[in-house]
Amino acid sequence: MFIDVVSLFPEMLDGFLSTSMIARAQKKGLVHIQTHSLRKWAKGKHAITDDRPFGGGAGMLLKPEPLFEAVENLRQNHHHSYIIYPSPEGNKFSTPKAKELSQKEHLIFLSGHYEGIDERVREHLVDEEISIGDYVITNGTLAATVVMDALIRYIPGVLGDEESLQQDSFTDNLLSFPQYTRPEIFRGWPAPPILLSGNHQAIQQWRSQQRMLRTRERRQDIWSTWQKHNKKD
């Protein structure tokens, strides 16, 4: 998979790309990620990328010209490029969406800043807008890292232990089960005896029950959806 991120502040990604799972995936050649400064495609002596919105109002908007030129340049060496604009107005990001995006050949993330981007970019260039939640953050580069981190996990070979994908929260629309490690008793709090029993079938049953219990207690929205999908006729 190939991923390009266009941002006014590509250096925000330096730490993210050089550590942990993301770094290992790149080293293995499973994913190729490049960051680009939007100013590279801006015209004029001062490489201006933003301007005041027509009609007045607070803040500045990213201009359409450099964004179009960035995408047109980056997609030249790929047959199928998919353009994503992280936005609070976009589709809510989820595990199914992460799995879907992990199948794409080439992703281009356009990072908004200030008051956003010119609407013509959204209408005629972007394939999908994605929201990571109903809150405000500094810019779309941060949101792009969240989306990338989630989808890259589903590229075969990225995780050392593929089984961990089956234990993640939101797998099968349920939260994960509680987990414990040594010491067996910590400050008087014991680990559940069932986990020390060696009875793997009983452990699996306990974990399944705990996933349902935890989801019902903590996320009624997810629990309601799970019940609908698993309702017996």
C-alpha cells in the first residue's frame, strides 16, 4: 500500500512514522508512506496556500490551486488513488472502514487547517470525508494519523501476532475483554481464577461473556447494534 499525506505541517508526523508498528511496517515494505508540505505546490514568491473566505468571516481557507496540483502530481504513478479529507462533517470512522481502506492501492490524505479548505476541493477532488469524532483538533494531520494507524493494522503481515486483531475492541461490534498478568495477586486484588485454570474452553466462554457485559455496561449504542445483528429469529 502507498500513502501520501499533504499538510502544512508534515513534521507533525515524524514521530508517528518512525516508531512502533508503523516503522516496522515500512521497514518490511508492507506500506510506503510519504509526507509532503502543501507549500511545495503553492505559486509565487511567498508560496501562499491560504486566503480570506469570500463573503467575509473569521479565519482563512486553504486555496484550491495547490491542493489540486498536489493530488494530480501524486496520483500520476498509481492506477487507483483514493483521496481522503479528514473532517468533522465526514463519515464516522470505524473498524469496518479501516478494513475497507486497508484494501486500497493508494491513499492521499489532504490535511485541512485554519477554517478548512475551499468547497470546490471537497466537491470535485475528494473521494471521501472522514470524521474521527465530534470534537475540534488543531488540523487534519492529527486525524490522518489516527486513520492510518487503524487501517495499517489490517494489512497482512503488519502485526507480529495476527490473533491480536481478533481480540481488539470493536471486533464483532463488541468491546474487548479484561486482561490480567503477573503477579497473580496485586495489593490484595486477585486475577480471576478462571484465567489460571488451564481450561481453554472455559476461558473462551468467560471472555465472550465479559465482552458482552462490558459492552452493555459501557457502550449502550454498540450493545444495541450488536443485539440487532445477533437477534435470533
